Amino acid sequence: MKHYLVIAMRRPGFDPDVVAPHLAYLDDLHARGLLASSGGFADGSGGAYVLQGVDSLAEAQAIADADPLVLTGNSDLTVREWKLADRGGR
């Protein structure tokens, strides 16, 4: 299964009111089986989430582009295919 890492970095002037719609968006992705994990950076500069069950980088990018963080212009999101290490740590 492919995984995609979405890194969200806050832009200057970030509006904290966008956090609730963003979290609702992540909840929807989770309910649809597309969200593997998510969390914010400890320094408050942004966060990341991992998509699963997505067929291509283009599809993952489309999902990220629909995130309220992007739609409101509050964050820059970068999407990368992520090859998870196996349980042996390789």
C-alpha cells in the first residue's frame, strides 16, 4: 500500500480559526479510510498527516489541495510519496 506524507507549514498571519475546519476535514478523511496518522509540530509551525489508500501522487495532491488550510491560504502543503520502513527498521 502506498502512503503519502502531507507537510503543512503555516504562513505568516496564520488565522487560528482555520484549525477547526482543517480538523473536520481530517476527520472526514479518517472516516473514509484515507488518513493513517496526523499531528502538529511541537513548535507550532505546522504539522503533517499521512494518507493511505490513495492510488497516486496526483490523487494525494488533490486531497491536500482541498484542505481548508490551503483553500484559505493559511498554510503551504507539500505532498511526498512516503516509503515506510519495514518492521525490521530497514
